[in-house]
Amino acid sequence: MSPLTLNPSPAARDAAAAEPVLSPALLRRFDVPGPRYTSYPTADRFVEAFGADDYAQALAQRRQAGRAAGLPLSLYVHIPFCHSLCYYCACNKIVTKRHEKGREYLQYLRREIALQVEHLGQGAPVSQLHLGGGTPTFLNDGELAQLMDMLRQAFAFAPQGEYSIEVDPRTVDEARLARLAELGFNRLSFGVQDFDPDVQKAVHRVQPAAEVFALVAAARRLGFGSINVDLIYGLPRQNAESFERTLAQVGELRPDRIALYAYAHLPERFKPQRRIDAAELPPAGAKVEMLSRAIASFAEAGYSYIGMDHFALPDDTLAVARRQGRLHRNFQGYSTQPDCDIIGLGVSAIGRVGATYSQNAKSLEEYYDLIGQGRLPVVRGLALTRDDLLRRTVIMALMCQGRVDFEAVGAAHLIDFQRHFAAELEALQSLAGEGLVRVDAHAIEVTPTGWFFVRAIAMVFDRYLQADRARSRFSRII
């Protein structure tokens, strides 16, 4: 475990009690593109020179080092299929009404799991599983049971692990939720985005609020340990008044966690977004107002701000981890699980093993072809350099603990922190002047206000961004 995770920072301990100063001017000033730092280096830095053989070597090294026997894994399984197209979506998905595609996909997943186990070893412990998409609930109950059986045959699931699935409310009822619980899922994430019917029509995702309320109530009766709701601000036909109504409904719904994302309109990159009428998008000022009101609304409702776009009730494990300095971050976002290797399964899935990142083929055709050849479907990735590992330590400490201790980082990476990062410390002075960070002779500390702009603080230490100022490929910080 990194020494940076042992002691929660004063900012982490006191954030709930402190009052952040979030003026509209400050929100506008930091409304710039930037990475989300689910990894460092970020996935856009992966290269095709890193391939299946490199990934297999990383798996073998993990096995040889005995890590498979001691440190648990996190599994991510990507289910790419959706029954209908949501116009805002930037995920890797395949829209189809042909359900047999799911059955075929499971056959290839089974073969990929076998290839992974061949290198990793049978029965590696797992403490975290996340099914994402696409729409994981595109698979029917029998197919989901088949998938879970495949995974349990290959890996050893910890009894107290976190096992989550993304749920499109339009694809489930109480009986299906009960089946998910029987399969071992204990956490749900409902994609809501907005409760306003007019906004839902504009993005081609109509789901009455009453149905979502009924599903959340059913999930609570069934004993799910944590229920998350995803929201998006900046969608077409949204305005401050309509979003205020959605916030009020979320307050009534009272999920354990809330993920609030800014819509990034990038139609040149994501084809479905071309169906959105850009003239219907709210102006930047309205987006800032929506964000400001959402932050205030969640605070008034008693939610703790976790970081980035995430909020949680004070007794939720994510909020507890935040207060205790045990927060971690991986490709699925913030996590309570210790920093661990991630095995990505399925088309486009991203993994992390040791000091490497890897990504599977993004197209179904290439994914099937590689597995059909008996090859791991990894087509790109990255072997981290010493500098990458050092900067990852700093960036993740900022993103998760809100504090970087110079002596701890220096001892772990054999550097003089202040000398090594002299330019970055100088660059932080402007952010310190904005009240976002405090820098002294021993540490960098994110202020309660700075938590809302932590991506901007982390960007100071991103060597790739320093060399490449073309940031338009990233979502906006606000």
C-alpha cells in the first residue's frame, strides 16, 4: 500500500465541515477540458506497440510473484449491446434488437476467460466486479447466470466483495432485480440522466420517474448494499428550472450515491451525438448554474462530496473511505477497494496488471477474430516508465486523499520532491492564489473548494499534457 493512503489529510477529514467557496466566476474559469484520471497516463496515451504478448508477460509475472495468491483482483466485464440508442452516449456499444448476439458474445467471453486463466492461474481471488456497457441487462437472466458461473469457475470471489452492475431502468422489473441479488450482485447503478420528459425525448431515452422510484424501492427491499443514480447536466432542452425539478426528485429518491456528469458534445467523435440539435443545448452560463445548484442541493440533502462528479450519503462506504483516507480510483471511478490489478474482459475493456495498462480490441469483429485464433484480444496498452509511476502516485494522491506528502513520495520513489517538481510547484502558485490548494515546505493539500476542481490541480503534474496542449479530446472539468 502506498504510504500516501495511510493518513487522511486534514482536507479529507474536514471537508464535510468546511464550506467551499464556489462562485459562478470560479466555475466558469475552470470550465476547460481535462482528463478524468481514472488512470495515469490516460488511455489516450496507450500505444499499439504494447500488445497481447506484453500483456501475457505481465500476467505471468503476477503469477510468478505470488500476487495472485495474496492480492485480490478487480474484474471489469464489458457488455456492449443496447436495445435502443441514447443520443448522448459516448460508450462503446452496439445497438441491436437481435438477442442472439448476446448468446454468441458469451461464447467468446468464455474463451477469453480461459485464455486469461491460462496465464494468470486458476482461482485468483477477486474482491470487486463491475459489469458495464452498453447495457449489461441486455442479457437475460439465464445469460447473466451463465456469465456469473463462468467467472466463479475461473476466479475465487471474496464473500464480502463489491459486485456491481449498471442497470437501464427500462430493461428490468422487481423480479429481475431479485434475480440479480441471487446471482451475487450487491450494488446497482441506475442510469437516470434526467427526469424531465422533454429532455428524455430529446436524447431518446424515455423512462417515467415513477418506474425508477419503484425500482429503487424494490432494490432496497431486496437488500442491495448501495444504489447509485447517474445524472447528466448540459443535455438538450435542459434549463435551470427543469433541472431543479430533477434535483428535487432525486432528493426524494435519496440514492446512496449520485454520479453527476457534464455532457460533452463531441459529435465529430461520437456519431450518435449528431442526432442532437446543438441549438437545443443549454449555454455555458446555464450549465454552470445547473452545476452550482446541484452541488448546493446535494449538500442540503446531506450528501458528502467525494470528488470529481461523485456524491454519497455519509454512511455509504464510499463516504466513509473518503473520510478515512482510504479512497482509491480505477477505470470505473472512485472505489473503496485497495489499489489492485484489474482484469478487463470483453470488447474494448481496459485492464491494469502491475506497471502495465492494456485494452482489448474495440470492434466486435476484431475481438472475435483474435479470440478465434486463440489469442488474447489485447491490441494496445502501455508499460509505465519510472516517471509515469511517480506521477501516477502524485496524481492519485491528489485525486483520492487530497494531499501529497513530499517526504513520503520522495522516500517511495528515491527523489527530492521539491527539486524534482520545482516547475510544477511554481505552477501551483496560481491555483493557491485561487484558494484551491495550500502548499508549504512539506506537502500539497487540496482545499475544500479545490476538491471541486481537483482535475485542474492534477493536470499540473501530467507530463503528457505539458508536452501536448491539444486538450479538446477530453471532457470539460465543469
